[in-house]
Amino acid sequence: LGKELHNDPNNPRLNTVTICMGFTYFRNSPDVRQLAQNLENAVSKYKNDDQVAINCILNLQYGSNDDVNINDPSSMADFTQEDKTIIRSFFGKVVAHNIKVSLLSYEQVTRRCDRDDGMLENTVVAHCYTAQKEGESKIHAFEKFGFLIEGENSFRHAFNYSELDIARFVSSTARGTGASWEEAAYSLSLDRFWRHIDAVTSQGASTDNSYYPDLKSQYQSTIGLRSTRLLNSVRIPKSGSSALSVTARALAGCHPDGYPCCMFPGDPVGSCPRKDLMCPLVTGCTDHRPDYNGDEAVITTLRDPVSRSVSAFFYHYPHTSVKHGEPHTWEKFVENVQSPRYRNILTKMLNGAYAYDDFDELKHTAPRAKARLCSIAWFGLSEMPVSSSVMLYETPQFRRLLPNPVAFGLPASGATAENVAEETGALRVNSDSEYKEFLATSFANNDGASIVMTHNQQDVELFQFAEKLFCGRLFSIPGLVGEMKQKGIGLEETERCASIGFGNIEQLCDNNTE
């Protein structure tokens, strides 16, 4: 291979080949399985250096026990065919193998980081070492040249070439291009994230500018993965709790990405598409039983009590008293709303109770629920999805995490069409004709909103407080609202905030809680 490249007139400077195992793709074919077996058997012969071993194994005739002689051209592969199939020349015997390799320029994938001849100025490096060949030396080289850190998911800010800088390229959606609000919000969060990292980096070597794909990676890197959970998800039913579960899994670092927590086959049956979606790193990743005993950050989403109650009425037990197959009549709705089991769900859960415990006005109070809400790291409002999304990665507990597209309602990175269909199917949204007809007729004609508010006074009070707290947090983040306006996203949400008079966050919490 080296001889072929050295003689290639189209690559006169290309005379060295390297292989990085981190980017090797293996086909499941008999030849590749034999190669893997040979590598496993032979790696100890090469001082347990997998990179030396793979290069030597590729240049051995399979089935031969003879060592390759680096100085003997007759024991080396002299060339490959046009389709990259290896042609093995071994002491005059030509053997073809069904293994194909793609050859990369040494100037783009180099093994040495401390060259001083200028060749690294336009280099993309996935795995390299300096003269010391130490792990720490890679970090030093990265700081100098802006390489891709091994194990990270995106390129770092030090690149000067935007076509190579994946994260910044993705985040460059301009206003007026027709991008969805989800794409624009994700773009904005990425922009602000990299600017935050740049600002921290500029403060000097004494400042920690590390960042991570998720909480699991962060804790493993700093203090080791804790035995306790890393995140607490409080799932208010019919308030976007499935989408919250997707976000919680992404923040914590549970895979596969883009799915909510659920136990296959789901409840109702068919709502959970896979068997590997439980996330032990997240407290409350399923069900609606809050647990505030840990010290992990708490996240939740809230919804206006009126629309939440109607949505729950059209769901299934235990969210409604309507049994399977029964019609959703106005009389049944009134019965549902008046039942202690279905009253003030939000207030009950923020007081630490199960969503469907009977409401007790002495145990489940609005002031205590407000105090809990003030202590929660991040909460979103279903009515303000754009602002909720962009605030997530501004939260101090998540400031070192690279924004994940699934937290913005976008497909996971690398998701297939089948994955996207599964992910979308796992999110539960009321859209059937009976639901829509009920809203337009029985609910509207009988002033259903007033009936819901009458029997959920604590939740109404709490949600009004939540709106003010949410808006106070949004407007307290330096520059965020202005940048949202520049991108043309969340305009109605910020106008709503401006109209409700939210005031100071600390005073709001001090004056309205027990």
C-alpha cells in the first residue's frame, strides 16, 4: 500500500498510511470475521499494540504463520485493485481477499501532533500523539491546533474552517430560511453554548472549560459515576410528560437517543416501541409518583389546568374515569372534574403526592407547591415550547452539556426513518375526532373552562404563579430574549411574558411560598 501511494502521481506528497481503530467499520463477512480472529490471536505478539497488529495482520497471508517482514517488499501488499480489494503478494503467491479499505490522506489523519513544519494548519485529526505519547499530550495538542477530541460528538470551536466545523455549521440557520422553530431554537442554543465555552476558555488555563454530551459523561469525568441517580423527572400527566422523558434520557445519557422511558409494550399496549428504553439514571422516568428525596436536579413541564384536564379525560385509566369503550359524555366529564382523584393534579404532585391520590386541601397546598417550583432546576410550559426549549441548556446544572437535538423535538443524530417513526409514535397526543368535537360542542357550550377552574382553584393559582416565575427566569438570562427576537422565534411567548408583569424572581418566590 505504501509503495502504491508513493508512486501515485495524483498524491506526490502522500507517502505514509495510518489506521485509526476508532473509525474502522467492519462488515459481517467471513473474511472480516477471520481478520478479527487473527487480530485477537496475534495482538500479544506485537506488544499488545492494536494499531501495529492490525497493520501487520492486513499484510499477512491468512492461514500463514509467517511474520511479515517490514523490510522485505515481497512480503508486503504491492497494490490494491480499483474497488479497494486487497491483493496479497506473499513470496510470489498472489491471493485476493474480500476485504476493502479506504485510504485517507496522512495530512488529514495524522498520527503525530507535534510537527512544526506547518502541515497541520489544514488538518483534521481524530487520534494523534505527541513525542511524549501521553494522553494528556493530546489535550495540549488540541488546545494548540483545535483538533477533534477523541470520544466527543462534535467539533470544537477552535476550527477556522466552517465547512469542517460541524457544530457551528449546523447552528447557522438564518432567519427567514423557512427553518422550523425547533431547528431555529436548537441553532440558537448551539450558538450560545459555543459562545459560552469560548468565553470560559478566554479566562485562562485556570478556568475549567470542559463540556460533555450528557450528565453521565460529566460525572464519570469529574467524580466518577455516582451510585445515585443523576436527574429527577417529575412527570405531570398530560403535560408533555412523554416529551419530558425524552429530554431526561438525553440529559442523563441513556441510549438509544430520542425515545421516552417506557416498559415494553407500554400502557396502553403498543405505546412503547422497544425493550431497552428504561433509564436507571433518571428518578421518575416513568409513572407519575414524584420523589424529592435525592439531591439530583429536578425537571418538569406544566400545562394550563383547563386544557390538561380535558386531555386527560380523553386518555385512559388511571388518567380518566371513562372506561374503555364508554362514550365521553358531558355528564361524565363533570363527574371526572369534580372527583377528588382528578382535582388539582399539579398541586398534589408538587407537594410530593401521587397524581391520583385524593386531593386534600390541608395536605396539598398551593404555597408549598410554589416553594417546590422555585427550587426546581428547570421547568417548561406546554404553552411556551420555544422559550422552554432554549432555556433548558441555560440552566446552571446543564450549562456544560452540549445541546441535544432531541430536547428540541428534533430527531436524534443519525436516526433512521424507522427510528423517527418509532420515536414519534411513542409520544402521546390527543388528536382524534371525538376529542375535537367535544371541545367544539359540549365543552364550549357549557362553559367547561369555568367548571374546571372552579374545581381546580389551587392548580389555577399555581399555574399563574408558574407563568410569572417562568417569564422571570426567561428575561433574567442575559441576551436570550433579544436573540430569540432576532431569529424570529417565540415572539408570542415573549409578548405574553411582557403582558403578565412577572417582576423579580427572588421576590416572587419569597412572597408567595411557605
